[in-house]
Amino acid sequence: MSVLKNILIFLIFLFYGSLSFGKEIPLSMWVECEGSNKTLSSIDKIERMVEFSHSLGVEDLFVQVYRGNRVWFNSSLAEKGLVDNYPYNTFKKKEEEDPLLYVIKEAHSRGIKVHAWVNTFRIAKNLKAPLLKTFGKEIVIVDNKGRSMLDYPNLNIPGEEGKYFSTGSDGYWLNPGDSRVGDFLKDLIIDLVKKYPGIDGIHLDFVRYPYCVPYSPGSRWMKGVDFGYNRGNRSKFMGKYGLDPLNMEKDRLNCQNWDDFRRNTISDFVRDISKISGGKGNSRIEFSSAVLCWPDRAYFSAFQDWRRWMEEGFLDFIISMNYGTDDRLVTYLSREAVSSGHNNKVYIGIGAYLLKKNPEKLYKQITDSVAAKADGITIFSYDAVKDIDSFKKTILKLRKESILR
């Protein structure tokens, strides 16, 4: 009897042990255009990146082709003075190849899919951006004090508030509510879809409003700085509600309407881009977005209602940018992202660049995210992992253990 009992316990252990991570999930990776490696600056660097990705079993590459109003692909918008195509032209002249086409060709030859990664409402620190010259400075975001971000000294919040609040000083933001900005970005996506029929996906980034830290949960409780008070936004809001968000009474209803106005601006943009790219379920192109890993903060402070995008089928999948060194927090946020996915695909983005001094954390964060039932793991970024042997060994170990496929 004891033998049968031991056999039963062993079988139960095998069964539940095999379910601890569920099915093997895919590995993907972000590839920066202007990171430390400048991967899209030469054929040699592209080939090394693709070969490295192949050696790790990477299935999808999110390749950055639009950043800071500059393009690494052949865009017709350059002729209209809307983008700086210097990066594309430089590569084309030097290598006699189209950089995005070359990435697609090399990646596809190894069975790797390529998604065009587009930074949307942020222009980095490019004050010479063609968009600013064409449309004027009014397309740059304005705060609740009526100040343009262009007036922030070194991108720091001016005045007394600057002692307590910060935007991160990492770039200038455009106003998502300006139809010229939205139409430009839609045309940019149309360009990609039409000119690069081999592209496997469109991947959006910075699809939100900027926010400050410490952050505030909506305009009703705002004691610091929030954004979107451009003249055009205020005019549209006044036309609908008869109120100016700059000086209206901050009661519950008014603030709810103003916050919803900004949230809907972002969600409407994502829905429209989804239609251009084919939307969820398109057999040719997948549509995805990198999103803030805190669903409630994304909703309240950045007006990024990505749970709605999933719920209403705007996206094929999201990648939660779960970057951190606190393993427990990473686990909590992975669980929250997966549970917020409404049965749609949720990939967890792991910030390998933060883990260089503690590479063992990469293993734990990936296994914890897989245990949370993530549908995929995305590494940020190629630049961060390409020269670190311990990262490569960790990923190969995860594949050998049938955690990553």
C-alpha cells in the first residue's frame, strides 16, 4: 500500500510540477535605433543583432524606426517637411540598402518576425524637429499653469513646483489632442504599412500624456502639475461642456469629464491606428503597444486606458513595461497586468538594463512572470544584453528548462 501511495504522490508531483509554468512562451526583444549600439547605423550591426537574436531563440523583434521626429525608414512625409529622414538617407547612401527592409530580410531568413516600433507623442529633446517648424510651437504640450513644456528650463518644471515635482526631463511631448499631430502619426503608420508589406507588426510607444512624479490620481486631486491644457483642447472641451479646464470649478463631475476627455483622445487615436494596421485578428499585421505597468496610474495620471484597448479589441497584445530591481514588485505588477488583459495577450517587458549588476534577477523576473501566466517575455533591450554572457546563459537555460520556447 505504501508503494502505491508513494507512486501516487510522485505522479501528482510530476503533474503539478509540469503545470508550474504552463506552456512554453515566446521571447521577444526591443531594438533601439539610437541606443548605445546604434544598431540601425550599419549592415554589420544589423546582421550581428539578428544573429544574436536567433541564437537566443527570439521570435519577435520590435525595431525602433521612428524616434524624436526622425525616421529609419523610407517615409514620404519627409517631402512634406514633417520628418527628418537623415538617419534613413545616411544608411541608404552608406550601405545602398533600406535599413528596415534589410532588417526584415535578415530576420525573416531566420524565422524571426519584425514589428515597426514607433514613438508617438514624444519628440525626445529634438527642438529642431520638422513638426515644430511646420505646425508651430503650439503643438507642444501645455500644463495646468498655462506653460508650454518648451518653457521648462532644461525640461525641469519651473518655479516652486520644480522642487517637488518632476517629469523625468527625458523629452518634449506633443499634444495628443491636436488633430494635426494625430493625423501626422496616422499617415506615418500608413506609410509603414504600404511601403513595407513584409512588416509583421506595428508597435506603438509613448501613447499617453506625460505625467509628473509624485503623481496625482486625476485632476480633482491635482496639487502639482498635469498636462493637456493647450488652447485647442480647452476650446474643444468648452464647446462640449461650456467650461474652461484651466479655471473651472474642480468638482467631481467637471474633473471626471476633463479627465475622460483626455483619456478618450488617446483611446480614439489607438482605435484609429488599429483600423489602419488591420486591427486585432489581422492575419498579416499584429498591432501592439508598450504600456505603463501600473494599470491604475496609467488610467488616472497618464490617461492611458490600456485595459479598455484590450477589452474592446483595439490591440493584438500589450507589453507591460515592468522594469525594476525589486523582484516582488515585478511579480505583483506582472500578475496585475495579466489579470487586466481581459483574456487577451499580455507580454511582460523586463528591464535587463537595470539588472547588469545582478544578472541572476533576470532569471527570477522571467520565471515569476511566466508563473503569473504571461503570454510572452520581451527584453529591454538588445543593447543591454548583447555583451553580457550571463544574460545569454540565463536565457538559454530558460529555453532548456522549457520555460521559454
